[in-house]
Amino acid sequence: MTEEQAKELLQKYLNQQASPHEQKKVEEWYASLNREDAPLVASKKAAIGEQMLANLKAAMYKKPKYGKVLKLQTFILAAAAILLIIGSALVIWKLQAPVQSSANLVTVNTKAAEHKRITLPDGSVVFLGPAAKLSYPKVFASNSRQLVLSEGEAFFDVAHQEKRAFTVHTADGINIKVLGTSFKVKSYRASKQLEVAVVTGKVAVSMKHKNLATLVKNEFLTYNKSDGKAAIGKTNPVAVVAIAFEGATLDQVIKKLEYLYNIKILLGDAALGKLKSTATFNSGQSPEEILDIICSLHHIRFNGSKNHKTFKIYR
């Protein structure tokens, strides 16, 4: 029995359209799970989702064990919960993303010594490390971009979209949320630590709706799975990524640089915001260097504060 067939059978049961024989199969399978009534911890659902599907497949071929049948109302609630956690697409839904059918879900695995470069539907790029597993929808939702890194290490170069947050969920229940930035996540189930390192922009790291840290350029976080403690530190750049502008207005350039470098840029004249630029830089360059080149192209000037956090562009 395929995963889709298993889902269809559960859905038929919930809609009270299953035959007596199909009802008995589902009820016997559920009874064999010996699960507790308490809901599963969200962080564990991704890890056991595949195992539950395997249990379902195996139970469908077992000989019936006649005994006390669960009450329909109780089982409908339980079966609904089970239906929601079978498959990676439904795990993503439970992590507050729109529901995606398995047909619309892409899962990428790498071997022990393999690396892969993946271009996502929004133009973001992921560099997947060895022995890793990443799942994402073929088409992102209109209001969010949700992915699951269930194993391994990945570097994300995220396309900036202010109205669609980009969130990476891990099997340990850690969520990494950004709008458009570059960062690395290292999350192996066998390791006691999870790591997040930021190359550009700002990254919010949370667990169970609790904010662990907000990281900026060249900061990293380590999370200890055993005691639940997080530590933040400074790091050398873990990668260099391109910062490209194709016919972008100065207003657009400023907005992107402010986000990527966590700085503030002011215009001495609002009309300057309409000036357009086409150029490619990289995250290894300082904001002063980038502003110097852009201003030179338009024969304008800029100056910066002593702490290099605020800049002003003027004629």
C-alpha cells in the first residue's frame, strides 16, 4: 500500500465512506499502536512520521484481532491527528504552513560524500551538505515560504521578499525565520548540538514559539539539545554570497543594504531614491565600499557615523 492509498483510506474513514472491511482494518491498526491520548510533542512529529506510515502499511496486512472497538467519535479525533502527521507535507502543515499534498512536495537527499545545489521556487538557493535531507513545496504559499531540514547541513541564500517570510524547520523543533538573507544550519539528529551561522541579514531562531536569539551578520548560535540552552558568539564569514542589483532604484538598494548589514541609510534628498543602478557586489565587502561605488556612479556623496551603523547619502 502506497502513502497516498493510506491517506485515502484514513480520509474515507473520517468521511464515514469506508466499507465495514476497511473500517475494521483502520480500527485494528489504530488499536495496535498503543499510543497515549496526549498529543505528540511537535518537535517529535517529523522524526516519527515515516515510522507511523510504516506501521500503517504493516498493519493493513495483519490478520484481524477481534476485540473491543474504539468508539467512532473518539477514533475520528485520533485518526484526524494521525492523518495530519503522515508524510513530510503534513508535518510542514503542523508547523503552521499551508497544507501541501505529497504530489506537490519535493524531497532532496544527499549521500555521505555528496553535495547538491538546489534552486527553490522563489529563486532562493540552497547548498545541501552530505547525508542531508530537505523537503519543500514545488510552489510556495502566497504568504510564507516553509521548508523542513530534517537532517544534515545546508547553506541558504534567500531571495528577499518582505511579505513572505522564509522559515526553515528542523527535526529538533528549532525554527529559523528570515525575510531574505544568507545563513547556514547544521542539524544532525545524532549530534547533541544544532548550529546556525549568519552571513548577511538578520535571522530569528525560535523553539515552540519561544525566541532563542536574533542573529545578525557574522553571528552564530549553538543550541544544546540536552539542556535546551543556547549560546551566541561571533564568527568569521562562513561563506561569501553575491549582492546583485539589476536596474534597482536607490530606494531599493538602500532597503536591501539596510537589511543585509543591519544598518540605517538616510537620503539628503528624496529625489535621489529614484536613481537606478546595476551592479554586483558580495557579502565580503563592507557597506562603505558598496556605497562608495554606487555613489561614484551617480556623482553623489555619502558619509557615515563613527560606529559605521548610520549613513547619509547627499548631493
